[in-house]
Amino acid sequence: MKRTVLSFALAALVSVFAISCKEKASDKVIEDNVAVASARDQVQKKLPVMQFNKREHDFGNIVSGTPQQTVFTFTNTGDAPLIITNAESTCGCTVPEYPRDPIAPGQTGELLVKFNGTGKNQVTKQVTITANTAAGKEILRIKAFVESKADGSVVSPWNSK
């Protein structure tokens, strides 16, 4: 009896699969959906590219407490508008200022980096830019050799009068 019930259940299951597999999957594809998906995929492949004139700036020898700044110029050589969402440094002594508006393909922009000139000996700081590029982040560096004042004192530009 068990075998008869099991055989009947198996036959019913096989019948369900046989009936449901008669249609070809390719017959169910809607051409309009394929075209829309293809167009969407092509748009998503278009990305901005940040091409910098330099990725590192060396201020050389500077006296402690002497504010410095440099401009990193970049061009969007990609196929989509470049949107910078953030720029931050490894410490508070380095302050990046970035454009808030989108940079169109072929256009240039500037990123100003201010450094307060404090520290001692060789100093290297990193600025991380968050943007809608393929990598998502771009890295810039500034460096300087910070010397003490002639009298040996180290003055912070934040506390000088």
C-alpha cells in the first residue's frame, strides 16, 4: 500500500514538472524590458574620472607656524558629471576646500588645501576625496620639512597674536 501511494505521488510530481517545463524560457522574455535594461546598464558604465595636475605637493622647508596653501587642479575626463561629496585630511592642521557643484565632463575644478605649518621635521599629510568615481576615493598628499623658529620656539598660527 505504501508503495502504491508513493508511486502515485511520484507520478503526480513528475507530471507537474513535465507540464510546467513545456514552455521555453526564451518565449517569456519581453523585448521592451531587455532594451530598457540594456540602456540602464550603459548609463551605469559612464563614470567621471578625476585627472589631477599633481597628486602630491612639497612645500619644502618651512618655518613652524607659517601657514601654507596649495591648489590641486583636476579635470573630469570621464563620461558623467563629477560630484565630490567630501574631502578630509588625516589631521586638523590640514584643511581641504572642494567645489560643491558638479563638474561636467571636460571641465576643470580646483581643490584648495591649507596647511597650518606646525609639526616638527618631515611632515606628510593625506587628503582623501570622496567622489562618484570608479574607485570612490582619491588620495592627495602634501609634505614639508618644518623647522623651528630662529630662537628655537615653535609657534602655532592658531595662538599667535
